[in-house]
Amino acid sequence: MAASFLLAVLPPPELATRLQAFRAAHHLQDAAAVPHLTVKARSGLSPGLEWQQTLRAVVARHAPLPATLGGPRLFGNGTALYVQARSPAAVALHVALLDALRERQDRVRFFGYEGPGLTLHLSLALQRRGVALPDVLRAAQTEFADLEGHPLGFTADAVTLMHKPGPGGFYAPLESWPLLAGAQVAGAQAGRPARPPAPQ
């Protein structure tokens, strides 16, 4: 598989540090190495980046995203261990991004889990040979018991474009796209109306 891209919200730095420390302690090495909450998976995001300007414009028009992160769970099909996430605003942005891609591509195909019923989540570990996710789940439930009782609330003011170079790699931040409030501030500081950045 060639290089791939996705759009995500990054969790608060303090939680990201805790998640990465947990992964290191349990020798977890997979594409979820940088904690992130996906708002648009790689489907429809071709390596040529011709969609970039369109989706940047969608992000720049969308308000910041309130979200909460809760306790760890395992998907029913056993493919991933994740931290629960809730954000109706992020789901709304996800749907807006899908709509924008449909408008510019006649036959774009999305993953079956994408759409209004998207289950937001922050992957902690992915299914891999030699990794017993049920065991890792039990350890995560102990480590992150505080999130189970008191979900962590935060508001994202940007969406991050993330890039994975190919098989065996992981998604890493490439650039940050400000949401509406951040775009307005950037525009005001520049002495001109806010607008989406030009594509790289």
C-alpha cells in the first residue's frame, strides 16, 4: 500500500503523553503510535493531495470541536483497543468532509463505518500478531480508570493532517488546519479576512 493520509483531532498533550507511556510500557508498535481522534479516514484522500484545498475550506468554516474522552474499550470484532470519545460536533465535521469529497469526486468510495453513525474513538492499540488485546485492555482499564469515572473534556481548535509513509509505518502530524475561531484569529493577525491557507 502506498502512502496514506487522514484528518484527525489531537488529544490534550498531557493525555497524549500518558497514552504513549502506556504503549511503550506494553511494547505496542503500530499505526496508532501518535494518539489521534480520526475525523476523516484515508478513504477518498488520494496521495496526490488534490482534495487538500477543498477540505481545508470545510475545516476553516467549522466551529471548534468540544469533545470528551472516556475509559478504554475493545471493539467487538477485536481489531482495536481504544479510548472512548464523544463529540457530536466532530461527527458533524466528519459528515461535512464526506459531502465535500462527494461533490468533487463522482465515484468516491468511503469505508462502511463512515457517515452519521461514525463511532468516534482514539486508538490505543491495534490488533497485531503477538499482541493479546484483551490482556492489554485489562491493563488499560487500570491505568485509565480516572477517565472511566471522570471523562476528560477539551475543545479542539484545529484539525491535523496526518501522513503514513507506507506499510509498517504510523500516522504522524504533517500540518495543522485551524477551525473557524483559529482561522479568524490568523486572518485578523495578518490584517485581512480569514480564509483557508493555500495548499502546500
